[in-house]
Amino acid sequence: MRRIFKIFLFLIFLALIGIQFVEVNRNNPPVTGDLQAPAQVKEILKPSCYDCHSNETKWPWYSYVAPISWFVANDVEEGRKHLNFSEWEKYPSQKKEESKREIWEEVRDDKMPMAIYTYTRPSAKLDITQKNVIKNWAAGRLLD
């Protein structure tokens, strides 16, 4: 029984080594139309949102370690598909306004930034003052 357990552990070890060779897309395409917003809004969004919602992702060390790298790369890919601040200026006016409202809803409901993200980056967690800035921007009370 002990021998089988050692073989099992060895196979798991080999699998963990092997999966490190599975390539993950960690690219940062060019910024083609960055968000134009008041400085106080960008100062909030950059550290709290841009890693997943822009082409300016700062890939942390653990994004190079499988299987965690797979989850990080997937979160970034999905985030960019849904909202990409690096392509904001390409969005039609209506999509920009809808996106602002959706950003506020996600922030208000504590869905964004994601809990797993703020766990690894506590400074990305938004306080009430920052949330109010986003709320006012989304409502059009802060001019771009």
C-alpha cells in the first residue's frame, strides 16, 4: 500500500511538472483608444480594473505557474471581451454610457473588482469614497 501511495505521489509530481509546459496566452495587445475620463476616475480604475479590463495587464508571478496561470489568463480574456478600457474610444456613445452604468452596478454590488483579485491585491479594493466617484462619473455628474 505504501509503495502504491509513493508511485501515486510521484505521478502527481510529474503531472505538475508537465503542465508547466502548457502555453498560456499572456499578451498585451496595443492600446488603441484608452478611456478618456477625469483623472480621479482613472486613478481608481487603473489599479482596480485595468489588469483584467485593458491591454495593460501586469501579469503577476503566479500567472506563470500552472494551473493558476490558466485561471488568470481566462479571467483576463473574459474581462477584455466584456469591457476593454484600451479600446474604449472605439465604442459608440451608447455603449460607453451603458458600460458606465454597468461598471457602477458591478462596483455597487461588490462584484468588481472580483474578491479573488482583491485578495491578492488588497489595494485594489474600493472604499466608499472611490465608489462614490465611480457612481458620479457613471451618472454623468463628472465630466470626461
